[in-house]
Amino acid sequence: MPGLVIAPSGDGHRTTTQINIMIKGETVFASIIVTAFGLGILVGPVAGYFIDKATAKQCLNHDWPKEANQIHRDWCIANGYKI
């Protein structure tokens, strides 16, 4: 890297290649963190869309156990889903 001065520490046997690998390793780690954060932002809304779509279908088709019919109907209505 231009302008980067590396002063040996300890016994002075660390080579430039080892130092460059350490710098690249930090860059890769930062890239992984940024990518994971970006995917997290994207995955949430996409998952929410599909969950909402499946819930709407379940409410329309009354796809739940008969013994729990009323509680499911009430929940669908309270949350704005058509039954």
C-alpha cells in the first residue's frame, strides 16, 4: 500500500507477505460483516412478504383444526385478513 510504513516488531522476522495477508484478512472480515448485514436487511422483508401471503391463504381457506376454529377466525379478523 502506498504510504504504509511497516516497522518490524518483536524479533523482526515478520515478512511483508505475512503483513499483507493480515491486512487482506481484515478486509475480508469487514466484507463478510457488510454482506451479512445487507442480507439481513433484505431477508426480513422478503420473509415477511411470504409469511403474510401464507397467512392470508390460511385465513381464506380456514386451514386450521376444527376445535380451534373460533380463535383462528377471531385472530384473522383482528389482524385484517379476509376469512
